[in-house]
Amino acid sequence: MRLKKDMEIINIILPAIDGAGFETETLKGRPFMLSFLRFASCPFCNLRIHELTKRFDEFGKDFTIVAIFDSPLDNLQRHAAKHLAPFPILTDETNKYYKRYGIEHSVSGVFRGMVMRMPTMLKGIFKGYIPTTIKGSMTTMPADFLVRRDGIVDMAYYGRDEGDHLPFEAVKAFSLQRRYQSPIVGA
């Protein structure tokens, strides 16, 4: 089932890239983006993590991101640890939460992304994000969820192809909304 605006997120408990456990419940009281990505060596996904890491300071001090890959931990460490992301990167090797969040698979989405986003894919490959080891599903489509302080979805964005993510500027606009800038008083 797809999540929609105004639905409560499903708590996620998964291993992080450093091997420690992580739980989204620990973010209660903070706005964040929950981003479901493809396999760990996907050029589109690594380019996305690179951009989010590089521009993370633009989101404001209270906002964070949780990125989830469809890959085993060792493969995630091999391909994504170099980002040194200031936010949690998790692995959902069994796709438990991919299923619970209604993340889709699409063969046509893979081909559409290869054709329509070829320059982006090449940019990722030239940055060194080469899909040498594909562990996870090639047909997983990305999805991004903007989550309010109370754990309620403000926006659910399901990618139509392998490189389709919520635009950076939309994430930034959400992160900088006045109501998300400081802790809720009297709550």
C-alpha cells in the first residue's frame, strides 16, 4: 500500500551503514526526509546521496534525512561509505520496509530512466559510481517522503523511473518552513 499525505509513517528499525541499529522513532520531534533508494552501486542513487551530502547545510539545523538502500550491508559499505553522509544510511536487504511503504518495481521504469536520464547516469558513472556489484533489485523504483515533526507524511513522492526523486528544491523548501525551524512549544 502506498503511503499518502497525512498518513503516519511506519517505524523503521534497520542496520545503518556503520553496522549499528537505527530506528526512525528516534527522530520524533524533527522534520526529515525518508528516501528509499535502489541497490548500493546504482549511479543515480549515489549521485543523489552525493548531492544531499554536499548540500546538507542548506536544509537548516533541525532537518535530517534517512536514506535506505535495497542491498546487503557489506555491499552498502563498499559503495556508499565514501559519501561520509551526515545522515543515516540504512540497509533493507529483505525489503521488509520497501513492501510496507509500497515501493514499486518497474522494468519499464528502468529503461525509461536509462533513456530519459542518460546524462545524469553518465555524470554518476564519471564520478565513479559504477554499478560493478549489483546486489538488490535492478527494478526497484525510488521514493521520497517528507515527514513532519509528528511523524505524519507531508508529501509522498514515488519515482516513475530509476532516477526520479523529489527535486532538491522541494526538499529544501519543506526543511526551511517556519513551522519546522524550532521545537514545538507547549506540545
